[in-house]
Amino acid sequence: MKLSRLGEDSLLARLLPRLPVGDGVIAGAGDDVAVVHAPGRDHFLLLKTDCVVEGVHFKTAAPPAAIGWKAMMRPLSDFAAVSGLPQFALVTLVIGRSKRSEWVEKIYGGLKRAAARFKVSVVGGETSSTRGPTVISVSVSGFVEKSRWVARSRGRAGDSLFVTGRLGGAGKNKHLRFVPRIEQARWLTEHFSIHAMMDLSDGLAADLPRLARASRLSFQIETDRLPLTAGATIENAISDGEDYELLFAISSRAGDHLRDAWKKRFPRIQLTRIGRLLPLSAINVSPARANRQLKGGYVHFQ
């Protein structure tokens, strides 16, 4: 049935009862505003919004359940980057009248599975029609302990740079089935002092310079050490983006202990030291100029 015939209220009546709702929800989807229990004083409240756009983040022919999965997992990957725990989500769907309701339901099925994976409650959102491409925006709130919050701006000269998993391969639909490294980030901040961290969504070439600039540092990487997805090249690993792996900086002295402990805890997930952070090598050289060692990566509007 086409959405133009079904209507918004009937569509929501089909979708909302299927959404996961946890114990922390006071008033969820269907009310005017979502009301949830807030964390205590020892935590930071986290808020993040992200979107996927047809023709930019997914192809029209992509499986709708995979589109929904990606839409939810993208902001959750940002939670992993700060060692946060997501709790509540709002979903905004902007879609054309000609789309079929079954297609939308499958998108929500993917959203539901992704949310359930990390016990996230979908508590509301919005729908709107458009003459343009489909857009799904997901806003997520959650928390992180103040003692375990990691920014991208606290890297130190001499720190070792590590990445989780393997890089490259987004063109083979890897970007539609990734799982954010929330569990791994939480383990890292429980057992080690992580100085700076972010997720690799736009590619190493775009994201590593951002981390270095935020920390007022430069960097050096060993491209021959980059962990590659099967069939990917070094150029793919640097430029493709949408890996959603963690990039983080840690004291070089802690690196060996980290690798041994990681192998025991996550034997199926690779952890690779790819380089180090360096001080700016010349007076009056900006971080932006010092970090032009990598080419590529995805930058919107360019």
C-alpha cells in the first residue's frame, strides 16, 4: 500500500507498537515529548543526532532493513567514540508519497534490531513528506561517567595511535552492516587511560587530521601497517570512509600491555598500532598545514 493512501496516523499505528521501550521511559513515542529518567551527578548527559540520505549514505536499491540498521548505528558509533552508553532515540523520517508502506516497515525493522542490540529505547520522532530523496535522522541521548569520558582533544605528543578492526571495503556494503565498537570502547576506558578517541566515519585521511588538530599536534603513520578488509587496498583504507572503527591515542608505554590484554578479551577483533602523535615540528606552523600527509576521505559539500 502506498503511503499516500495509508496516511501518517495509520503508518505510525503500524510502526510505534513495535519499538523497544526500556524501564527508564516515563512517556515515550505517541506523546508530545519524550520523558525519561536522567542519569546521576557522576555522569555527563550525551546527545547526538545523525542522518542518512538516499544517494549519499545509501543507494536506492539497498535493502531497507539495512538502511534502518545503518541509520541507528551511525549515531551509536559516535557514542562509542566517547565511551558513552546510549539510552533513548528519536527517529525522523522524511520520505516521498510514492514509497510503499512495506518498504518503510522494513526500514523500521532495521532500526528496531539496531536499537535492541544496544538496549536503546525509541521514544518518539517525526515523519514528513518530501519531493526529494529519503532522509532518516536519528537523535540519541545517553550518558557517560565523568571519569571515563574521552574527547578527541587530549592526545599527547608521543602517544601511540591504534585502530580497531579492519579498514576499507565500504563499497562492498560493509557500511550497511557494521556494529559500533561500544563494548570495546567501554572496556578500553575501564582498563586503560585513553587520551583521545574518535570513530572513523569519514575515512582515516579526514578523521586522523581532525584528532591531531583538536590536540594541537601532528602525526606520523605507517601505511604498510594499516589493517585491510579483504579485497581492500591501502588507498581504500585511507580514503573510503564508513569504517566505523575506533581510532585512539594511548601512552606508548601502555601499548604492549594493551595489545596482550586486547587479544584475550577480543580475540576476533584486530587491534593495530598504525603510528603516533607528534609535536608540531616548526614554529608558526598550524596543525592544518602540519597534518596534510593524507589525501582523500569524505567531506560533505566537496
